[in-house]
Amino acid sequence: MKFGGLDLSLTSTGWAVLDDDGALVSAGRVRPGEAWPIGQRYDFLAESIWKAMQQVDVVARERPFANGRGGGDTDAALFGVHAVVQRELWLRQERDEIPQVAPSTLLKLATGSGKARKGSKAEVIDAAIERWGSDVDQTDIADACWVAEWLRLEWQSGRLTG
């Protein structure tokens, strides 16, 4: 079985695929043009992510985090990315729901602590590199790997089923 993880973003979406043993099958990032209109970004992200996730049996995504500091339009656009990708995966995989994992849960899985602190992102990347190698040296890719790992562990424990 193959497990997909997504770290969705308007500027750089990370994706990863792990096998039953948690070994990295593939990973990458999708980067739409920052000057593109929002609709074009959505289309590009949905199609690119679908291509990356075709090889997986089940996929999860990091829950969107909006702090309001980017402004209403930025937060709305980020939630739009999640909605567009959710719809695309739902239509193509015929699943009612795409599991979501909280950022604090991923932080705890990667570092042992779920509390964000200065240097947390670097710790997550370092833990990902130690676990899966140097191909996961970007924040978005490392996060996607931890999403896939969370999904794998939840699936194999029976807490999530298809």
C-alpha cells in the first residue's frame, strides 16, 4: 500500500509518497507562478497534485493554518487551495473525505514536542532528512513526508480506514 501526504500552499505545495514500511517512494513540490491569477494557480495545483498522487492508495493533507496576519484575502485563497484539492481528490479517488492532520500533531511526530518554538521548522526538516534522506530538505516536502507518515501509522493502527 502507498500513502500520500500533502502540505498545501499557494506558492509551494509539498507532496510525498511512502510505502507500507514508511520508506520514501517519491516526493516533490509544486510551484505555481506567484503572479498567476488565483484561478490559474488553483487549476495548476489541482492537476499537478493529482498527477503526483495517482500512485497512492490513500492520501492525507495537513490541516490549513490561517493566522489572520496575511489578511482575509490571503487566508481565503489558502482555504480555497484546500477546497480545490479536496474536490479534485474526492472526484478522482471517489473518497468522501481526505484525512487531515493538525500542524501540532506533525510537529510532535517529527520532533517529540507539539509546541511550536523558534527553530521548530528546522527541527522538522532535520528529522525528515534523518528519516528519509536529503531529498526532503525543503519545509514543504518535509511536512508532506510527515503527513504521509502520520497517515501510514493511523491506517496501520486501524484508527483510519477506507
